[in-house]
Amino acid sequence: MNPLAHSVRLPRPAPQRVLACGAYLKNRACLLDGTHVHWSALHGDLGDPSSRQALAQSVEALLAQASGPLQAIANDLHPDFYSTQLANDVAHSLGIPAVAVQHHHAHVGAVLAEQGIGHPVIALTLDGFGLGADGNAWGGEVLWVDGADHGPVFQRVGHLAALAQPGGDAAAREPWRVAAAVLFACNRGDEIEPVFSPLVGAAAAKTVHTMLARGLNCPHSSSAGRWFDAAAGALGISVRQSHEAEAAIVLEQLAAQWLSAHPDFLFEWTSLDLHAVVAPLFALRGQGTDAQARGAAQFHLALATGLAHAAAEAASRHGTETVVLTGGCFANRVLRTAVRIQLERQTLQVVEPQWVGCGDEGLALGQAWLAGWFMDKSFDILES
């Protein structure tokens, strides 16, 4: 199979020739060469050895496509990703720099490149995980991103409240764990075992309660994906997920169902802390699909109005009228539409990814674009 998928052209040229190795999930690499973006095929998740092998082959093929010497290799900030390790190896072999680009900054960079935006923007970047510039897990970010005309710098100007993840990565597979974390944070830890023991067993429920009480293996994350999981777990929609975003997809379907039947339904919220939104959803457990759908709609609208409020304040503070919506959670049509409506009511210009997509499959373009401007202008690509 040809490892090169297709090429597209950008509205403005990149200042440097850069190859980017992409993300860990939904991996795809690209070569940015002037206005040309040469994409590899989609490799899938790099936990699979065959995907890692495919990425290595694609990088070799992309190198052969370059019209001249490369100035840099771009990669994710996370040092343990295979894509990062491969980027460093290739850069070393070519005698050029490897440039690490923060995950959510790269999401925004992909949109800037795709649409030729050179002025500062506010970006709402929502997904499941990306290593932050502070070394913590991010995923519900409000960023100020300077345009390429001024250098590829960004600031984290807001984020969703951090949510404990009992068991670390296990919490991404088992929404009940983050739902339990919400109970604990709201001083309702004594409810964890009675609520979840019938679903996951007394031992597991007690263990998670103990972990939260002692702060053991409970890393915190601002991830929007984990907040979706918490809402689904609170409503009793999902205990364990068999595939990525399963709980969030069901939650969206229920919200869409409710909002279609109740088009005038409103739920205003102006905070990025959703603990007080999710905690009341436990009362709707066992009350039927209609109650779950109402709770799902409440969660979506609270998240949307909270994000829009934060973005509008940040736009005013930083003197821009452009807000970018990106990251895999914006595949959620209910959330995306609600945020857009709120922002447009405040006369802000809303920009969404087009052909590059909002998920990790387009991340390599953002990595390459920002790394190219970094090499051209010698700006610090991490948070200023």
C-alpha cells in the first residue's frame, strides 16, 4: 500500500520545510513544503506495532517527497510517544532540530495553516488528553494564540476545572471512576460505595473511594473528555467503555433527542467548573431515558455557555474578535452548535476546521506549521 495518501495546498506558504510525525491516537504524518501539504495515510493508534511500522515507512516516503532539505522535524510534547521518539531519531540522522509542539497549540495551528490566519485568536480546544506545557494532563483549554505573522506563541488563559482520575488511564475507560471523583469533590464521598457497588462490585467501589480519600494514583486533568465521562457516569449511562468516546456519543445522542423535543430549553452557566453541574445528575439515575436526556442536555448547555463566556471574556481582554473551535470533542454537533450560537450572539467570528478536521488526525499540520514559524523567527513555541 502506498504510504502517501494525498496532497493539498494552503492559502499561504509555510516559511520553512518541515516534516511532522503527528499524534499518538489517529496518527498521520505530513510534510509541509511551501504551500503544499503532503499527507501520509492514516495509521491509527500508535499502541499498535503495525501502526508504528506504518508511520516509520510513511516518514521515509515523505522525506523522499521533499523539494529540498528539511529545516526541522516536528513532534508532540509528550516524550514517551513513539511519534516523538521517531521524530528525534530522524532529526538526529539528518542533523536538524526536532521541535516539540504542545498538543492543543498544534490543534489550533492546524486551523491557522488551513485557513491562512495570521492574526491572534482565542481558541477553545477540547479533547481527551494532551500533555500540557506545565507537565499536567490538559484537554479543556482556552488559549490565546498569536498568529504566525507575530510568532508561534500561546498562553493558556483558562481551562475547565481539573477533575481527579482515580486509577489514571483506567478512568478514561471506566466513566464511573470520574463520576465518583465528582461525588468526592462535592463532599459526597460516602455515596460512592452505595451508588457504584451494585455496578462494579464492592471491592472496586471501596478501592476508588479510598484512592480519592488518600490522593493515591489520582492525577488531575482539565480534559473535556473526562467531564463527558463524568456526566455519563453520574446519569448511569456508562460504567465501562468498549471504545473511545463511547459514553460521550451516547450522551450527545440523548441531549440531541431532548433539545429536539424542547427547542426552547435553556440552561445558563458562566463557570468552567462543572462539579456543581454534574453532581445533581446523580438524582436522575433510574428515572428513565427522558430524565437522562434532560440531564444530558443540561450538561451540554452548561459546558457550552461556560466555554462561550470564558472565550468572550478572553477575546475582549486580548483584543481579538476571532474564536477557533477545535479538538476532538467538537465533533459533538450539539456542543459545537451551542457554543457557536453563544459566541455569534456576541458578534465574535467563529472559525472551525474544514478539511483538516478537529481531531488528532489533522494534528501533524499544526505541528509542522508552528515549528516552521518557530524556526523562522526563533520564538519560544511553548507557553509564554
